[in-house]
Amino acid sequence: MKELKVQYQKVLSDYLLNQNESNLYIGQNLVRQLMKSNVSPEDLVSIHKQSLEYIVPDLPDSVLNSFDFLIEVMVDFGLMLKEHQSLLLKQEEIRIEMEIAAKIQNLLLETKIPKPNGLDIGMVSVPVRKMNGDYVHFMHDDGKYFSVAVTDVVGKGVPAALCMSMVKYGLDTLEYANNNPSYVLEVLNRIIEKSVDDSMFVSMFYGRYDLEKDIFTFGSAGHEPALYYNSKQQTFTDLDSNGLLLGVLPEMKYSQTDIHLSENDFIIMITDGVTEFRKMDNFDSRTYIKELAKSLNHLSAQEMCEKIFEYLNKLQDFLLEDDFTIVTIKKY
Amino acid sequence: MNVNVQFREEGNRIYGVIEGEIDTYTAPMLREELEVITINKSSIIELDLSKVTYMDSTGLGVFVAFYKKVLKENAELKLVRLSSRLARLFEITGLSELMDIETDKKVEPANECI
């Protein structure tokens, strides 16, 4: 500190003798060093006053008094600066915590795609921020059933991620893949309704596949309808039902519907991040996805998902607005 | 991006016109604006959504929370003049079965011309 004071005196006296750019530049560099040593603005004015007194001995009292005045005034600036520095520090701490939380979430919510006999399954799920508000849960316990849940939490970021962990554990406690979709939705609705605040909800599409009879039974709680493609008739059907979002009202009932799948039929389940295009008002995304999926039917389920993501992402100039999840099940 | 609400009261009826885009960033603003309303037992609250140019699921969350609050007070909430795009959101989520929602047939053709 003492050394810096001496340096400041030297630099100031050089500048007073010759007000050129190079002396000014040296001064600027010195101030940066002072800032690094945590010298506050009022301390700097005080150093300036002492240096000036030394260089110009007979300064009038009014000038010296004016510096004392300035020192007092600068105290508030100093406090503000300290506050700013501590905020920067806190921000960095939060950023690190967020990163850890995102890593933990990814581990907890990691989805492994099962390979049941007769079905080809593909999936793409891309979060728009660090934490994903979409979640896909598969169950296949080597029995005759395979089940899939595609979920989307209303809201984004950390609150959505926390809510999603709850959904995952709710699904885990149901344990077996043979449950009826209507039962699964009713149980989850009760769990979420009890524990989440009034403006947070979950939409879910739940399907159970009977691997022996090739019957897909589905139910939906306020979720974007899935698409079913009948390859023989070359037609699409929307798999929708009027089920209410999970977590709005207690004791809701959910209906379920059966469809039969034949060879080369497929089902595409999506979240609203796939169909919502904010900047394209009159764009019929569902029709677009149908045409696209039809033309990609020769690919594997995973390749189909990846291609659809690629095309839709390109359409939005690679600026995703919402978490994007697409799951495809193909019967072969 | 912004959202604002203009209120007009007539007896126990409250009319609100919501204008702007409702997304993750503006939803908290809308929530605050709606919290200001004093709801009495026989209040009938009508929110006009014809000037809402965009809404995502966080916007839905705000309306559902408000709907539950109104229901607790035994009052009535009506959402009116929704564009077809907005109405679809309420339909898919099953909320249109629960809440009183009116689409605006006069607004829709105009929207499609743009």
C-alpha cells in the first residue's frame, strides 16, 4: 500500500510537469492496480490529497478542504462498489450451484430407451435452458407390457425441474408397466395436486403397449395429442382425450383408449415445444410434422426423431423457445 | 415484450382487458396485476383476451391459479374473446371443460387474414 502511494505521488508529479498521453496512461494503469488491492474511491481521493500536498507545499486551505469534502462524498460510491463486488461473487456462487443442480437432475432423470421385442423406439429431448422441463419415462419389466410417459411441466427452469423429480418418483413407485393409463394418471394427479403450488401443473401423455396383442392403450392429462400413423391406410389419427392437466383439481378421472398397431405403424409423442412456433403465426406445425414423419418412415425410430428435430430446429433458425421432446414408437 | 391489464368496474362486475404477450417473463407481471382485484362473493369477473398476441403454458398457469382463487371466493370467472390459437391451448389442456371460456368468432377471420 505504501509503495503504491509513493508510486501515485511520482506519477502525479510527472503528469503535473507534463500533461501528455503517456503520463496519463501510466496513471490509468496504476489506478487499476489500486483497484486490485481493494483501494476504495475515498481512499484514492485521500492518497491524491496527500500526494498533492507533498508536491505543491503551499496549497490554499480551500483546496485542501475541498478534498476533505470530496472524501466524505465518495464514501457512498465506495459502499456501492463493495455491494456490486459482493453481488458478483454471489452470482458466481449461484451459477456454480445451478451447474451442479443441472448435473444432478440429468443423472436423476436419465432415460434409458428399452428394446422390447417387436418395437423400435427413438427419442430426442432438448432443454431450452440448463434444466429440462420435459421428461420421458419408460418402463419395461421383461413382461408382456412396455409403458411410456411423456411429460411437460408448465413453467421452466429450476421450479419445473424440481417438480419433474417428483413426477419421476411418482412414476417409479408405480413400479410395473402393466398399470392402466387411467389409473397412473389418477394417482399422479393426486400426488401433484397435494404438493405443488397453484400455478404449477404437469401435462402427461401415458401409453401402455401390450407386446403380445400389439394393443396400445393411452390416456392424456392436458397433453399435446400424440400422432398415430396407420401405414396400410396411410392416414394419421390424433390420439387425444380431454383429460385435465395434472395438479389442477383433486380426484380427477381420466379415460383411456385402445388402438391396435400393425407392421410399419408408428406413434409420435411430442411436447408443446415441438408444435409451438411463436414467430410463425399461421404455421400448421402438426400437419408439417405429419408430412415429414410420413416421408421419413423408412428410417429407424431414433433417426426419425433426430431428423424431425433437425428440420424443426432449422425452421426456427436454431433458436428453441421451449423444451423440445419427441418420442417415436414403431411396430416392426 | 409486455403485458398489461385495464380494469373497469360496474357494480359487482369487473371487466378486464389483457393486452400483450404472456410468457415466462411477463407471466409474473400478469399475476401481480390480477392479484390487485378485490374479489367479493358475488363478483363476476370477465377477462377479455382478444388483445393477447401470444401465450405459452406459463400463461395458462396464471389463469388457473386465478381461477382457483376466484372459485374459493365463490365468485365467477369468464375468459372471453379468445383467438382460435389461444382457445386450442385451453382445449388441449382440458381446461375448457372446467373454466368458462368463450372464443370470439368475429376476431378469428381477421387473424387469419394477417
